[in-house]
Amino acid sequence: METSKTRQGIHKSRGGLIRSFVATENGIIKDITISGDFFLLPEEALFKIIERLKGVPANREKLQEIIEEIYEKENIQSPGTTPSDFTESIMKALEV
């Protein structure tokens, strides 16, 4: 059984730095925190992304799909930052 460990991934988007802290267990995201100097509207959008990613498989395609769904559902505006930028930050944490 794989023990849970938290890893950091940093990605620089045109809209700012995205820092992800991701803890996985057996290939599943157990906990995740995302911070940085990017802007997201509505303000609670980041919390919705974080909550939705807990418990999902830690793979690029699934993460990208979920983040894009949340962007569309919540009508997220993020100047210079795309769902792909968040996925990249998370994947950098997972690849360490």
C-alpha cells in the first residue's frame, strides 16, 4: 500500500504563478491545495475546483476534463490562466 505524501508543483501561466500541493494514495488524489498570484472569478471558483478534485484518479486526462467541466459550469473567468495551466501545475506535483 502506497503511503500518502504531499508534493509540490509550480507552473507559471501568463496570468500568474500556480502552486499546487497534492497528496495521493494508491493513485487517487486525497488532498490538494492550489495557490498563487492568478485571478479567478467568481472568487469561490478555486474552492470548487479543489473540492471536486479530491478522490479522483491522479492522471492528466481526468484532471483536465474535471477542471474544464468546472470552468464551464461555474462560468469561470481567469485572465491569462486556463484549465490546462492548473492541470500542468498539478501534474508537476505528481511527477516528482
